[in-house]
Amino acid sequence: MQNPSTDEPHSAYYDAVSRADADLEAALGHVRAEEDAHRITTAEAAAERIGLLERHLELCQQARIAHLGGTP
């Protein structure tokens, strides 16, 4: 996905969120592989996904505050 913004704070925010998205996708893939290999249960995989998604939301919020300002 190409960064549509030419504004520096928005570009930095977009880049930070894009990195967080890529990291999340990789981590979710790892959880899927572990579950598919029966090394973790479905419930354990769900708990892992919840944690990953919560952390992703936190990172996106931190990026928004850091690059665009505002409050949590």
C-alpha cells in the first residue's frame, strides 16, 4: 500500500501504522501455524490473537498521539 500523504506528520503516522500492520500480520500467521500444527489449542490461539490485536490497537493509538497529536 502506498502512502497517499505528502504531509510529514501524516506520512510518519501512516508509515508507523503500516509497520504495525505488517508486524501484526506476521504474528497472526505464527499463531495460525502453531494452531494448525496442534502445538496450541484453539482457546490458546484465540487468547494469543486477542493479545496481539490489543497490542496493535495500543501501537496505533501511540502512533496517532506521537505523530498527529491529541490525547488517548
